[in-house]
Amino acid sequence: MKDLKIVFMGTPDFAVAILKELLEKKHNIVGVITAPDKPAGRGRKLNESAVKKFAVANNLTLLQPTNLKDEGFLKELKALEANLQIIVAFRMLPQQVWAMPELGTFNLHASLLPDYRGAAPINWAIINGETETGVSTFYLDDKIDTGEIILQEKTSIGENETVGELHDKLMLLGSDLVSKTVTLIQEGKVSTTKQPDKVAKSAYKIHTDTCKIDWTKSTDEIGNLIRGLNPYPAAWCFLHNAEKETKVKIFDIEKIMEVHTYRPGAIISTKKTMKVATVDGFIQVNSLQISGKKRMDTASLLNGFSINETVFFR
């Protein structure tokens, strides 16, 4: 059995759960690499990544390179003498980094590769109406998410499951898969599967335009978009009120399949409920956020806001 010396690379909370699992399993983490601190908020205060906070709290050796090809960073990385590197939600690595350790560098990806290669696999699985997804570990190569697969684990996607809920489920599943992958590498029992060159389903980065709701689409399509972006970055549309338009983010919903004659985007409300017409039913909005205000439940909004025929979503 090989004596492992591991360098871990990651940035968000998703990566913290995996790093925590590795420490709990008593693996030797000789270094942690994460993103540099970035100014955020109105005060432009430096924001530390979730992985940095965890690494500092656990007295782990930490590096925060701005340039992964920088000679100084490469020298520091080599000095850690790691024989295995693990990547979770980081960035693309240059060859001189991923090829450095003797036992290679593997990545955890939140999809069943080769489907949903890219930056937002959890979002796109839900947006596209998938009923199953999973996590994969694979060895890095010179392209994005194309290396040979080591292990995979499947899980179902619930009909009403949001991206936030699926994220947390895959985070736990991924922690277990990384642990199993490390054990295989340690025991010298790894067997890999080559990925095909082309895939039909990609997971490109989510942009603002991606998140805009088109009320002329079906109830299922709109519902999938909203839950695939809930809680972040959130699906949005404009609330049209006479001559004024306000941006609104929509979060918790229910789908209602019902034949009607309303135009898409029309709002039908009571004192406590609001539903929005689609081409084949309604989306009942249970929580939302109007630009400049805090997120609230629909009943709270309607308590101080009247809906008439001049008010609609678009």
C-alpha cells in the first residue's frame, strides 16, 4: 500500500466537504491550493474562499497563486513533495501542475461524465429535466473534463428538487466517491474508462441571459429553469406595471397543469397567492425577490401590492 502525500485544490463549500472527509479519514494533506482573496461587497473587503477558511482553521499549508504557471508557485508546489493531487471545483490546470505528482491528479465532477462537461453541471441537469445524475472522478488531461474516468456514482433527481438541494446531495455523494478513489489509488487497483470525444449534453457557464424566464414556454420547461437556478443565481423576469418595469427573481414554485385562455405572463392572484400563465398551465409563485428588496413569500408581497390587468410578467 502506497504512502500518500496529497495536495488538495478547490475553492467553494462543495470542495470543503470533500477536504473535510479526507482529513477525517486521516489522509495526509501536505498542502491546499485555493483562489486568491477577492474584494467583494460595497466596502470592497477582501473575501476569503470557503476552502481557505477551512484550511486555516485546520492548520493546513495554504497556497493562493494568481498565476498557476508562475515559477515561484511551481517551486513551492514541488517542494510539498506530493505524490497525488485532488481537484474539486477549482480551475483548469496547466500541464506542469497536473502532471507533477507521481500518482497523477484526479478531479471530482458533479455529473455522470461524459455528459455535462463544463462549469455548471448541477444546474443544467435540472434545467434540462433530467431524472438522474451523479458524480465522477477522473484523471486530468489537457482538456476540460475529458480525462479517463475512475469511478462514478448515480443518484435520482426529484421532480421538485432544486439546484441547492441537489448540490448538497452530490456534495455528500462526492465526498464518499473521492474517498473510494483515493483508496483504489493507494492500493494500486485503479482501472479507468476512456471517455468518447464528443458528447451531446454540455454544462457551459450560466449567464444572466440564461436565467431569464420565457413565459411562452411550457410549464415544465419554466419550472425546470426556476428550480435549476434556485437559490443561485435565480431565474428572473420583468414585472410590468403600467409604464414601469422591475426585475424580479423567482424561487419556490409549484406547477399547475391546466387549460386556460390567459396570455403567457398574465398574473392571476388572490390576497395570498399568485400564479402566472404559461402556454399549457400555470406557475404558482411561492417566494420571490423584487429588485432592491429582500426575498419574501408571495403572501407578504401581496399584502402591500395590488395586481390588476395592467400588471404582468414578461
